[in-house]
Amino acid sequence: MDQLNGEVQSCARCRLAATRTHVLCGEGNLDTRMLLVALSPGAREDASNKMFIGPSGPILDRLLGAAGITRDQIYMTNLIKCLLPKNRRPKLVEIETCYSFVKREIEIVRPSVVVPLGYYATRTILTAYHANPPAARDGFRPLYATLIVSDGQAIFPLPHPSFLLYSPNLELDTTKMYCKLQTLLE
């Protein structure tokens, strides 16, 4: 993993290299059964070089805590390793470029279950494992909290914690989805 992280940190394969402060490598337990894939670092994560310390961080901690899970029990990474300027949507070339790193992280950690968080991570992971993702974005919501096994990999898509920043009234339903992680971790 150290060799891979060195490659990630020196990456200049796309234009995001010119606007970032840090390249955010994955972090957590390399011997875990569960690997979470978020979208990209936010401004606070880019400045501090640590995952989920911005507004989504406390939400993720609450959701994991409700499932009886701590960050040190899992491995977390981002689909895009650099800050997306002005929180814009990722470009396909950026996803394709960074996914080679994510793929190698998954190969190193060898998790029993990959947990993509949100639309972009879910679409990318399902595509990579030939799980036929829905054609339309609104077709992804029914996939959340559903265990999908494809190409020998268990995948458990969930909404990204930032979703609750805009829809706090759905925290109870989202918490119920995240609580299923405990069973998958065991």
C-alpha cells in the first residue's frame, strides 16, 4: 500500500493535479472486511490530507456509530483522489484515471464487501464489477442498502453522508441502511 500511495501522491495524470493541495490516499484498516468508496475530498480534507473531516465527517461517524462500527475497523478511500474545484461533478476522464488506484486498493485490501457511497462511486463500482448499473441517475436510489454480488465481489451501495446535509429529515431511514453494515462487517 505504501508503494501505491506514493504513486497516488505523485500523480499528475489530469488537470486536478494543478488545483489540489494534497492527493488524498485511502486510510484505515488494511485487514478489514469492508472498504468504503466515497466521491472525492472536500476543501477541508484537501487542506488537512485526512478523509471525512468536513461537514460530512460527523454525519458519517454518527451513521457508523449507529451500526456499532468505528473508522479504525474499516478502510476508506475516494473515487477521485483530488479536490474537485468548486465541488463540481467529476468528469469521466477523472473517474477513469483515478479508478485505477481504487482498483489496486481493493486488490490490496481484499475486502469481503465494497461499500460505494453515493451515485458516482456506486455507478463506477457496479460498472467495474459488471453489475449492470441503471442507465438513469434516479434508478440508483432503490439499490441503496441492497447487497449485490457480481464477479465474485459483494457490493453494498449506500447514500453518501453529505446527502443528509440537504435532506436531514431522511436521517432515520439512512441510519437504518447504515446499520446493516454491522452484519456485513462480521
